[in-house]
Amino acid sequence: MDASFVEARPSRSASRRSRLAAHLFTLGFLLVWEGYSRTVEAFVLPGPVPVARRLYQFLTTYNLYKETFASFFHIFAAIALSFAIGGGLALLAHYAPVFRLAVHGRLSPFLNSFSGIGWTLLSIVWFGVNDGTVVFAISVVLTPFAIINIREGLDTIDADMLEMAASFTRSRWRQFVRVVLPALVPFIFATIRISYGVAWKVALAAELFGGRSGLGYLFNTARQNFDMPLILVVVIVIIAFVYGADRLVFTPLQARLGRHHHGSAP
């Protein structure tokens, strides 16, 4: 019998057992949820069936898509802004060492130590209740991730490779585009992947307190109306977006980047 076949059988069997355990866990969670919902008032915790019915109603209305697009706008704008600012500061500290302490020893710890809710409340005072407040609050929280990741990428670039690049061209810009930027691709990807997940967590609070649109704003409206099924629908939708993007977009891209950089390694 082929050895590879013998080795593959336990792997497939283990995979089936793992999927079965996951399905049983989900089923058990739904049963516990249904059982507990029968012991409390509906406005405290509705059962899975009312929430599923509310989700279906919500998916068939324009309101969900309008608020979802608003949240995506807030998140993508904040990721782009934080990456541009954080990446620029990391590059500034790397190529102009006089700013290294200011960026990595002062600014990054300061931004990293304050909560997203705190920045949201401050931005409400500064900018009012609008989309700019939400984007600002998310961006400030995400900026340290860009600074730290790009710094790590710059510090791991091989000095011999940079020296070889300098021997081919004296143009610093060409060295950056042809050598430094490709070496930073995995760190750029890691920054975007981390920022996407964190942005949804911050966006919910920022839109709840300082926004006039988005899923967080819808969450707050449902809370004021004691619409508990809608609150749980918003939670489910956010989890679906984060989990789906991680499984369907980021994980395949990471595997592809891993194969590319492993294959290009000497």
C-alpha cells in the first residue's frame, strides 16, 4: 500500500472529527441559547428563531446595505489614512534617525495607550457627530499598528541586499521601489489584516457614540428602541464580515504570499 495514502487517512479522519466537533459545538450553543431565552423576557435575550427571522427581514431591506456601506467606508478610509500616516512615520524614523525616539519612543506608545472610546469622545468634542469623527477615532487607534509593523519590516531587511542594490544604482528612490518595498509586502499585508479586524471593533463604538450612519449607529438605534433581535443581527453581521474576510480573503492571500516569498528565498 502506498505510504502517502496510509499517512493521508489519519489526516482526513482527524479533519472529519474536527468538523464534527465544530458542528456539535455550534448545535450545542444554539440549544443552550434557545433554552436560556425561554427563561428570560424577549427584550433581554430573544431565541435563535426570532433573530433569524429578523435577519432575513433585514437582509431583504435597503437599510442594511446602506448602513453596511457606511461602515465599510469608515473602515477602509481609516485603514488607508492610518497606514499612510503610520507608514510615513516609520519611514521617517528609519531614514532620519533623529526622529526615531520621537516616533517610536513617544508618539507610538502614546497612541497605543489610549482607548478607542476615549478618542471617540474627544473627536466628538473636536469635530461633532459625523463621519469624520468615526474615521478619525478608528485611524488614531490603527496608526500604531502601522508604525510597529513597518518598523519591523524595515529592521529585517538584509543590509547586504541593500548594499548590493546601491552598487547597481545610486537612486534612493529606485532602491526603495525595487528592494525595500517588495521586502515590506508581508509586513504591509500583516498591517492591513490586523487593522481590518481591529477597525470593526473600534467602528462599532465610534459609530455608536459619534456617528450618524453605520452598523454602530444602527446598533444604538436598536438599543434605544429595545429591539434586541436587531441588536443581535448587527452583532452577527459584523462577525460574519470579519470572519468571512479572514477566511476567504486574508488567509488565501497569506498562503500565496508565503509561497511566493519562500520560493524566492535563496
